[in-house]
Amino acid sequence: MKALYATFGAVFLLTFLSAPTMGAGWFWDAGNGLGFAAYAGLLYLTITSSRRLDVRAHQVLGYGVLFVAVAHAFWFMLGDAAVVEFMKLGAPDYMWHGIVSMLLLGILITVALVPDRFRFHRDYPAFRYWHRVVAVATIGTATYHIAVSNFYLGAWYQSLLLVLLALAVTFGREYWAKLGQLGVAKATAYVAISVVCAAIFAVVRNLPT
Amino acid sequence: MKTVFAVTVLLGVLVVVFGSPVTKERPARGYFYGSTEKILPMNFAHDDHVPVNCVECHHNYIDNTGGGLCMSCHVTDAAVWPQLENQFHDLCRGCHAEKAALGEDGGPPRACMACHLGDDLP
């Protein structure tokens, strides 16, 4: 669980480095808190897959991350009728990156399951390779979605730190492997932490100053 | 899992196409303010912005780029209107965010619907 706390801590603290009390209302900030929680979950899945993996735990946690990511998207799509206008042709590219990231995450999970995996990958090493490639693309598009939308990372160094964090998680596999065998957190624990962090994120930004 | 994900994506597409079934008010794109393309309606509480220096927004008062209302150029001028979304988001959101960061009373940046209902709607 320490790695999960550390990942959540890094992502959420990064958002508070400048203008920590600036918010856009309870609804907006809670929904984006869920988005940051989904991003933290995505990074955590990558960190914990650097060592000998409990495949079932990784898979179930993947469902949890997808659930929180979908909650982030539907929160806005259902709650603010103008948001869907940002998901049509002509939408800003950072929104398309968010949509692509979500689809890639879904594909990443569903195609990894037997028997579909056998249809797409002739052997396990090939599956591992392409699973990793799609995971990198998922993190890359999600990072772009957050950094370029620029809702909470108002200072340039916040965007830089986010990119460095994503690069470290994605390409620091050798280092993460040296941390030793870490158990993968349960999906229920991850979802609970996501809800708590999203709530704290919204509270800090909406309390009267 | 495949089915659940496929149904979720389908639901998402339906919400994008037909709008949210939850919210009562929905912005409808149209030819507003003389626009040549369908755009979202916008509202702006001019009275709430009286303390702001006019030229913060009305740049044409000092740079001789036109004398009409904002929209007379920003939705009709072929060289300018493709930037409408970026320019107005940057202007409105940027100013609100700047004031919030400075601890000044400017109100926070807000949800999309707070600005994208037409003035004639509740």
C-alpha cells in the first residue's frame, strides 16, 4: 500500500504546488479529483508491474482504474451538458487525448484477458511487449490530457514535473524492480482512496478562504 | 468485461450525441451573434464586471482593430473566428484564475454550463 499512497501523494501534491485553493466549484473539482485518481492508478499499475506480477491482482486493479476513469468521464458528461460539446469534432486536442487514453485503457484490459489475448498475440512475450507499448501510449495521452488542459497545473513547473513523473514511471522499470516485491493493492482499497482523495481535492479548493 | 466496456462506450457515444439525460438545460449550437458557423451560446454578466478596466477585454478601444461589439469580429472575421474558443476561454478563465491565485475577489473559474447558456435562458 505504501507505493499506492506514494503515487497518489505525488500526483495530488503536484496539483497543489501553485494556487492550491483555486477551484471551479464542488462539482467541477470533485470530477477532476476522480480524473487525477484514475491517473495515479494508471501510474501505480505500471510501477507494480515492474516485478514478478500477481496477474490476477493486476487485472482486478485494472478494472478499478478503468472504473474510476469512466466515473471521471461520465461525471462531467452527465452533470454538465456543455462538456459533450468538447467531445465532438473540433474539440480541443487535449480532450481527444483524454478520450483516446480512456479507450486505450479499456482495450489494454479487455485484450489482455484470455481467450482474446490468444487471438491477438501468438505468444506471451509478444503479449507482454504490446501490452507495455499500449500502456505507454495510455500514460502518454493521459499526461497530455492533464498537462495541456491546464486546469490545475497553472505553473510551468507543474506540467514539467507531471511529465517527468510519467517518464520516470514509464521508463524507470529497472529502478522500480529494485524496490523488491510489492503486493498489488486491492481494487476496493484503490477506489476508496480515489473517492477520499477526490473529496479532499474538492474540499481544499472550495472552502471559504 | 468486453461487453461491459463496449456498453459503456456506447452509452458515452449516446450521451455525446443526444446530450445528458440528467441535466435540465442543454446548450444548443446555433448561428449566434451573426456567426457563419454554429457555435455555443454564451452569456456574460457585464454588470458584474464593471470594476474591470474596459480595455482588459475591449482591446479594440486602444488598438484600432474595430469599433463594434466583441462578436462582430470574433464570430464573423474569417481570420479571427477559428480562434474564438481559445481566445475567450483564455481571456475569461485566465482572468478568473489569476484573480483567484492572487486572492482577489473575482470568483473562481467555473463549470462550462455557467457560461454556455444563452442570455435568454434561465
